[in-house]
Amino acid sequence: MYEAFAEEYAVHAEGGAYNALYDRPAVLGLAGDVSGKTVLDAACGPGFYAAELLRRGARVIGCDQSPTFVELARDRSGGRADLRVHDLSEPLDWVPDGSVDLVLMALAVHYLDDQVALLRELRRVLAPGGALVLSTEHPMTAWLRLGGSYFAEEPVEESLNDEADWPVRMWRRPLTSIVAQFREAGFLIEELLEPRPVPAMAERFPADYARLEECPAFIAFRLVPAPAR
Ligand SMILES: C[S@@+](CC[C@H](N)C(=O)[O-])C[C@H]1O[C@@H](n2cnc3c(N)ncnc32)[C@H](O)[C@@H]1O
């Protein structure tokens, strides 16, 4: 996934409506002030988040399973982030317990088969007072596109791009199940956001703006570790 179309995706995501003017403002807003913090950019892609987090004063570590993305992200962050090729279905052995103030994982959790295991691993690396900010496809939008039952919980294979063959395999599941996984992994929801497009989108991408003002494409969460019972 992604490696086969990594260069094209990077061009698409840099200034595209859904990434630059929708997902990134929402997720960075939930991340809050990152200055002086250690941030793990999980599934960093071509490094748009890593570069912005560095610009905002964070110390950035990160990973992605695509070697091309990691290379692009290293270039984009001027070598100032510790980025490596890593499959998030494997433990983050290179990240010590409690060593990260913020985990940011944008538009990636839905690709993992065992999402609870991944979320538990992200919880392990969080320092006391830390948080996990993530975004994923809004389950209602997935249902509108894919049809069938809203409550279906299954992997779906499709192209990420209507105009090109960008094959991905991702999970669709209802909101109840998404939230249950957070709880199972030991997280509480501090904030839930159904993002609105930023005003600049109205001029640059009017059709996308109109669509996103009617129906959210993504949903984002700020999660915090649940206190031990
Ligand atoms: C939609 S892109 C988002 C990239 C980046 N977070 C952003 O928002 O710009 C999804 C990313 O998830 C990564 N990914 C998917 N499955 C993964 C896995 N098992 N381990 C690590 N990265 C994965 C892909 O390589 C891709 O970079």
C-alpha cells in the first residue's frame, strides 16, 4: 500500500483540499501547543505533519511503513526528525515506555487489522499527561460511499483516488465500534471533532468546500489514557 504511488500521493496531499485544508488544520488544532514536546508522528506519510510540528517547536520522532514516504519526510523535515521505516502492526521497540508527550496519527488507524493492539502500544509510549490525537474516515461517509449496512465491520479494498489506481485495504466500522476500541485499549475521549473545512477552501476548492460543509469526510479525536481502576 502507498509505496506504489507514494510520490503521486505526496503531490496530491501537499496542497489538496482534504489534507491541507481539512485534516491537517483539524488534527493540529486538537494537538494544541507542541512547543518543547516530544511528538511521535505515527504513519508520517510524506512528512507534512512532521515538518509543521518541528516548525511549532516540537521534537519529532516518527515512522511509516513506506520507505519512499520516510525518505520524503526526512527531506521535508531537513533531517531534524528521527524517522524510520516501521510497520505499525509491530511493537514500537525503539520507543521507550512513557517517553512521548503526544502521539499524532492522521488518517492511518483504519489500515491496521488489530487496531486495539496498536492503540495499546501507543498508550505504552505516552508519558503521564500525554495524549493521542488521531483522525480517520468518518464512518457515515464510508457508509454513504460503500453502501450496505452502516454497522458492517469489515476490510474494504478500493482505490484511494477516483482517477487513478491507488489500491488500499482499510477497515470500515461503525462509530460505536471505533469508540469501543479506544476504551478497550485504555483510552478516554477528551475531545471529538467532526472537522469543518477552513474558509480558504471556499475559494480554492468550492465544490469540496460545499460538500464538506454538508457532510464530514473525517472524524478526529483527542484521547487520553484512562486512569487505572
Ligand atoms: C492517508 S496516509 C496519511 C499520511 C500522514 N499521516 C498524513 O496525514 O499526511 C496513510 C499513511 O498510513 C501509512 N500506513 C498504512 N498502514 C501502515 C502500517 N501498517 N504501518 C505504518 N504505516 C502505515 C501509509 O504508508 C501512509 O503513509
